[in-house]
Amino acid sequence: MTGLPFLSSISHLRERYLAALCSGVAASLIFSEPGWGLLGLLLVPFAIYHRTWALVAFLMGLVGGATNGAIWLSHQLPGECLGREVSLTGRIVTLPREQLFATGQLRVTAEMEVTHVGDALCAAPKRVKVTQYIEAEEVGSSLRYNTHVHGRWRFKPLVSQINPGSLPDQARWVSRGIDAAVTPVGQLIQTPLHQPIPDFRSRVLAGWADRQGEGWAAMRALLLGDTRSMSQGEWRDLRHLGVVHVLVISGLHIGLLASLSFLLFQLPRRLMRIPGDGGGMAFASVSALIVTGCYAALVGATFPVMRAYLMLVAAQLPQLFGWNTTGRHGLLLVISAMLLWDPRIMLGASFWLSAGATWLLVCMPWQSLGIRSLIATQIKMIALMAPMTLFWFGETSVLGLATNLVVVPVVTMIMVPLGLVGLLLFDAAPTFSEQLWWCGAQLWLLVRTCFDWILGCCRYWAVITANLGMLQFSLGLLALLLWGESRRYASIAFLIAALFSWPENQTAARHLMTLLDVGQGLALVVQVGGRTLIYDTGFGESDGFTQAEKVLLPYLTHRGVERIDTLVISHADRDHSGGLDVLRGAVPIGRHLGFGGEPCRNGERWVWGSVEFLVINGPGHGQQDRNDGSCGLLIKTPGLSVLIPGDVSAARERQWVRYWRDELAVSILVLAHHGSRTSSSHALLKWASPEWALVSAGRGNAFGHPHEEVVERITRREQTTVLNTAMSGAIEINLAERNIPELTPARGPRAPYWLKLP
């Protein structure tokens, strides 16, 4: 055996032991305190005594993951640092994204690697999200890619919403290694770093600045990892077609480019029919890795891309060093090392997509490569991506099989090679290189023309939406990995996953109210048997992001809701009505009250089973003093009652007290106007006398909601407990016929350690 002795000995670790090690690391992520995982050390002697080596590997993974978690917690930003100004130095490592608002203000976001923090207490973060607000005419002072930045910054909390049916925001941040958010205070000093590959990337992007259109946007995404010019509508179409992964650089691109490069370097030998030998194969493998490494650096060398590249290198090591093992074994080794180094990468979709794509490509028999093999691998790739996209994004496309069979070969075998040749000739033959890029852009437009026709025919049934739980996801993934080795076990895993995926019967659902965590806004869902009422939709921009898409629709899918019986929009403010258009286009609505629908009529009542609804304010349409015109709603059951006042002021609350009096005595009060100091009057609190006061507000919001005066006013009443979605996440309330309210926050005391907030 040749190669490095230490590494070759590691290569003999059995695959099932490595899989057990990875499982142990994954299990460490469920503990509310990582220290609990260290108790696994107590079982190690028992496992060794009984020679259950797979259990030993699992326990070592559990202990390793728990130790890593404890260290990670000790390096988190203290809560005292939020809002504090500090001197900070770092390097901008991602392409800044710009968004121009109607007010003329420009928002610029990027990620920065921190090299120095002036305050020792706040020195923990190593990578931060940067948000800069400037006027449009000051665009010259905006953040620039690959620059050394120094200035005064203010620490802000990261968005940390958590709701049933959607993945928590913190999973996205911790999987990407982002520790905090900052905004600049005053002027920044930016110095270019003059690094060859990032500078070349910047020069190419500058040269393409005037190249507009979807074809050029696709070329920028494929060759330079720049997706900033892709519109929301284009991403939506790509999701419906099942080809989003084609324009987001991941393990798929790294693996397929390496495979294509390997075949090209093998082509002369095959054409001349030179007998194969180990040296020729090694040369082709090393050359393919070099080409792929340059591509990874060119698209920004992001964490997901570099993880995929390291997986590919590990899969090739056995062949290069002559180890008596497989590429799959090498891939498992590097995955194990990655997870021990940072277990939290498992919380992001990019890790799974890269690992899955690399796994399939590594297991592909390249020596017998042919059309049938390529098609079979493509089908397996789509079958693997379907459960992954269902789990991570809540939807998958039924068109994916057909569209991917066309677009993946076009992109990886034509567009990317054309673009890479153009990049090689960028300085030597700029005109010819631009013609190559133009050909690639036109090819994408041709493909999109065909896809537009398909979408026109199939748009309304192209996407399957479902909420795939961790159990179904794991079983489906296991089945795909077992397929081809043990089809009996694979079939059993598929069957169990299908049984657990059976949709919940909504008509049998318990009476439930959920105050969703939509940041600075309000969205509330009430389910009574098979009926559903929605009160407000959360914030939404007029032509962009909405909390309805992010939170509300996934929650409805999670609960199996296919129709909204009653929709109440309290008033026109965008933090309450911003997702109305999205909701209308996605789910059938029976009756619509308030803004955008029929006026709310004060005193109107209706009953669903044992639950009564009473409108206590309206009409919800007014443009002047529209806060006081909010549709207020009182929900009563035989055991408890809930008051939802909208954004009314203290003056309107006092009018309610004079008119409704005893009707206002409730178990649960949703604070008006997110806990603003202009609401939640002494009069209302006295008559309502709630056991729980719920606040729907964004963490670290600019308005200071809930105001400290309001919180103090409530806490002086010892029988009332305040719960804020900014800290607790979504709050589920059981509307069963009992006198004691049963509230369940999404971020409870047993939440995993990485979900805790400072």
C-alpha cells in the first residue's frame, strides 16, 4: 500500500462506524444544554467491554458534538453587546446586495469576516452580517467586495423567527457561521485587498455591468456566483420548474464539473486508444481537481462551495494514494471530520445538497460511463433532491425530472465550459470571450423559452407543497442511499416514510390558536375543527418579501389547511396587511372582513361549534386614524377568552371599556399596537385582567416595542404574565374547554442550545 501511513490507516475505519459517529454528532444538536451529551462518556466503557464498536463510535460523536457545542456557546455575543457601538475591523467576503426603497434610501447587505474588535467583551463574533443604509446618491460609499473595512459599528440582533412548519432563522445563521449582525455608525474606511482571484472576479463583474437580461444573469450566477440580478419572479419560476439548484453553486456544479474535466483529460487517451494505466487516471483526477478548485475560488469560495470541493477531494484520495478502499469511504471520512469541526453545518440545506450530490457522483461508475448511466444518475439526483427540497423549502416540482434532464446537461456541458473558456481569454481575447458568453446567455434564453411554454400549461399543478418532518426526511434519504445495495431495506424505509407522511386530518384537529412569529407585525391563525380563521398576514413589501410567504403559508401547509373560511385584516398598515395579495393568490378564501374586504361591523357575532367570535371594533378601512379603525376581535370558548385589539390607541380602549365593560374580561390579551406606549391603557388592563399578555414584535425593532412603560404597567399586575414572540417564537394556545389557558411557545425551555437567545 502506498501513500501516507497515518491517513491510510484511518481509511480502514468501517463505513458503519463512520456513519454511527456522524449520527452521534447529529444527536448532540437536540440537547437544550450541550453538557448533557458529555454523559455519553459514562457509557463508553460499557460499549467497549461488550465490543459494540458502532455504539462506541456513536458515543464518541455525541461527546465530540457536545464538547463543540459547549465551546461554541462560550464564544457567543453577550446580550449586553446588543445596541453597543464598537470599533471593528474586517473583510467583506460576499458580493454586497443592494435594494433601493421608494424613499430614495439604499440598503446594502453583505457578510464580513471579523479580524479585530475594539471591545474585549464583544470580541466573540468571527463572521457577521452587515447592513448599511445610505442615500442613493451616496452609492460610492457603499460596501465593496474584497475590501478591508474599518469603522464604528453597532451590534444588532440577528433575525430569529421560529414557527411551526418552517425552519428557524437561527438554523440558517449558525450553519453559515454567522454570529451577529452589525450596522455602521458614521464613515467607513475601505481599503482594497488586491487578491488575484477576487480582483479578477470583480473586473469581470465590472465588465458585465451593462449586460442586462435573464441570459446574462444566468451566466453571472453560473460563472461568478452572482445571483443579485435574478428577480423574485425568476426565482419563483425556477422553483416551479424544479431547477433552482442549477443556478445556485453547490456540490452539483462542483461534482459535475470535476466529472466533465476528468472525461476531457481522459479523451486524448481514449481517442488514440492508448491502454489505461494508473498514472493516466491519476493525472486526469488531479487535473480535474485543479480545474474545479479554480472554479470554486472564482465563484467566491463560499462555505458550501468549499465543503463540496473538500468532499470531492476526499473521494479522490483513495485512488490517488492507492488505498484499498472506495471513494465513498473517503467521502464519509471528510464528512465525519467536518461534522466534528462544526456540527451545526447540518442545520443548513447547503450541507445536505452538497453531500447528497457528491455522494451520487462518487458512487457513479465513471469507467463505464454512457448515455444510460448519465440518465440513470440524473434520475437518482432528482429523486435525492425531491425529499431534500420538501424538507428544507416545503415544496418540490413535479416537472423536475423532465426539466433537469434537459437543463443540467446544457448548463454543465455547454454553458459552464463556454463561460470558463471565455474567462481564460478575458484578457488575451476580450472580444472572442464576450462572444462565448453571449452564446451561453442565448442558450439559456432558448431553454427558458421552452420552459415558459411548459409553465404556461402546468403552472397550477407544477409544485407539490408539503411539510416533511425530520423522520420522513431521514428515512427517505436512507432509502435512497440503500437503493442499489439492498433494495429490500430501501423499500421498507420508503414505505415507513410514506406512512409517516400521511397528511393530518384537519377536521379532527383540536381547537387551536397560534400567534405566529412574524417579526414586527401580526399574524394569527385560529383553527376550530375543520374551519380556519386568519387575523392579519404580517409585514410585506409591495413588490418583494412578505411574511406570508416566509411564515404563514408554510404554517398552513404544516396544519393541512387548504381553505381559509374567514380572513380578517385589521387595517391597512403593511405590518398587518402586507401579505394579503400573496395569501389571496395561494389559498381559497371564504369570507374576507376588514381591509381589502367587507367592513367589520361592530357587534357582529358568529359561532363555530363551541367557539364564539365577536367583532368589537371596525371598520378596518379607514385611511385617517386607521389604527383606531382596526377590526378588533374577541374569541370566546366555554373555558377561556382572547382579545385581539389590532393597533387601537389608549383613547379607543377607554371607549371600549365604557361600552363593552364585562365583555372585555379575558384570559389572554394580545397587546394593541405591539406594546406601543400609546396603547394598553390602565383602564383596559383593569377590566380585561388577563392571565397572559402576548406581544407580537420584532427582536430589537426600531420602535422599541414593547415599550418598557407598558411592560412595567402589566408586570405590576402580579396575575399577568407577558410573553413576547420576539423571544418565545410562535405561541400556540389550546382553545379546549378548560379554565386554565395552555400556552406552548416554540422556543421553550427544552429548545436546542443553538436556538437560545442572549
